[in-house]
Amino acid sequence: MKKAKLLWIDLEMTGLDPEKDKILEVAAIATDMELNEIAHMEAVVGVDEALMKERMVGEFWVKNQSSYDALFKQNATGQDIKDVEKLLLEFLDQYFGAEIYLAGNSIHQDRRFIEREMPELNKRLHYRMLDVSAWKIYFENALNKKFIKPDNHRALDDINGSIEEFKWYLSFIKR
């Protein structure tokens, strides 16, 4: 079986502070280095609704009301974070070899949540990461080129957008 190299992950959280906020939704796509999808998975994490109401406030959530509503609605079907971590570890066992590179947009922020809430998953990940946002910074500021990605703020949609964005950046490179 073909082994994946890139683990594209996107997390939807109650906010951006790993000390106070919690993971609500996880999506992962396994790809090879040519960005061909090998497999994907999604999971909902059940979080205390009072914490969601306390932390999911402000302009971002007002602008993204449909995501806010959907995350609250699916929360009742959510699993414990340890069960979601177990599913992710099984996903890694099935599709990856020894080296697993985390990939995504601003993936360092997701990694902070993974370190805190899913330590066993974190141990399996290589210290190197493929962060699409580094490419974004260069292309927008040095080349005045901008990729327009849909703002769905749902985990699986966001990963697919990140992969498409990375493919777009790579299209400027001659092989």
C-alpha cells in the first residue's frame, strides 16, 4: 500500500488560546508528496456548551455565524478528545510510515492545540511542518500575487482549500 507523507490537519476551535480554548472539530487528509489524496477523516469533539458560549464571542464569530451555528449543532454528537485522538492514531497507522509531516495553513497554531489536547498524536509527528501560510506571506508581499481561498471555517473544507492553495503556489515553480 502507498504510504502517505503529509498529514493535512485543520482544527476548528472555540478560539485561538490553547490554554483556554478547546478543539471542536478535526479533519485530516493524508497525501503523498505530489498532493494526491490517499484518505481522509473527520471527527467532532464534544465540548462543554458553557465554554463554547463563553469563548466563541466577538467579531470573528459574528462574521461567521453559519459556522458558529453548525459547530454548536454538531457538538451534541461529539466524542471525547481522547477517542478522537485514538481515531487519528489509527488513521496514521493505516496510511503512514515512520515520517509524518504535519501540513496546513498556519499549522503551527493547530500544533499548539495538538500538543496540549492530543499528546500521543503529537509524539508521532515529525518536528518539521509544511506551513502553507509561509508561501502566502512571500507571494503576497514579494510577488504581489494572492490566492483567494473560500472562508468556510469548517475543518475539511479548509484543508481542501489549503491543498489547492499550495498547488497554486507550486504552479509557479518549474520542475
